[in-house]
Amino acid sequence: MSKPKNPDYKFSVSYAKDGVYKQGLREFMEYRDLGLADATNGKVHAHIIRIKDSHKGTDHDMHTTGPHQHMVDLQFFIVLKGWIKFIYEGEEGELTFRPGDCIHAPPAIRHNEIACSDDFEAIEVLSPAIHETRPVEAVPGHELATEQ
């Protein structure tokens, strides 16, 4: 017996051998779209993030995004390689994530990536696919860590 089809979703494959990395939200990172926005009719976006070759070997503390929030219903990422350090609203201290770590960030949580390794790579999933990213003044509870 076959399962009913959902017309909002399509089968999709993103082969690594065909992957193309492009400029995205952050100047020092590049992104490989995994095709989920099209496959889910805009419900979900997924990409692989990595540090651009032109930014490797620089000060890891310069790999920062600045305080911001994503206006999403869902955001999570899984670290594939390297490490990344964040501060999050409502969480104490700096949090460092390494390969295999999976991080779910509640909708619109204020946060800041404060450093990452040159070999950092992660898969990030967001919903909806098209959403706003807003800069914020600071991450509450981490005001000194977010000064620029």
C-alpha cells in the first residue's frame, strides 16, 4: 500500500559532488543550499555552512556575526567539522559546539557567534525558508561579550 502524497512536498537530493558554495548572510562564510526550500514549497531551508578559504588563517575571534536574531519558527544546526562558540539569550557563559553537537535555538532568540575554527562546517535548518535576520544591540545577560 502506498502512502498518500503531500502536494506541498517533493522528493529532493543534493549530491555533494554537485554542490556549489555561494556567498550568503555572513561575509566570511559560504553556503551550499541543500534544495529543501523548493522541495518543501518554502516551508524549510537547509544549507551547509563553512568558512571561506579567503578567511582561513585569520584571527578566530574575527569570525563573529554580531548580535542578532532570526525571525523563524524553527532553527537548528549540527556541527560537522571544527568548532564554533556562541552566546545565547538566557544561557550562561560561552557555549562551544563540536562535531556531532546538535543545537536547537528557540524562535527569535538573541545570540552571537563569537568565534569559530577555520575548518568549521555545519548543516543548518530553518523554517520558514524565507525569513528575516535582525541585528540587535546586545544579547541579554552578555552585554560585555557583545560589544564591538
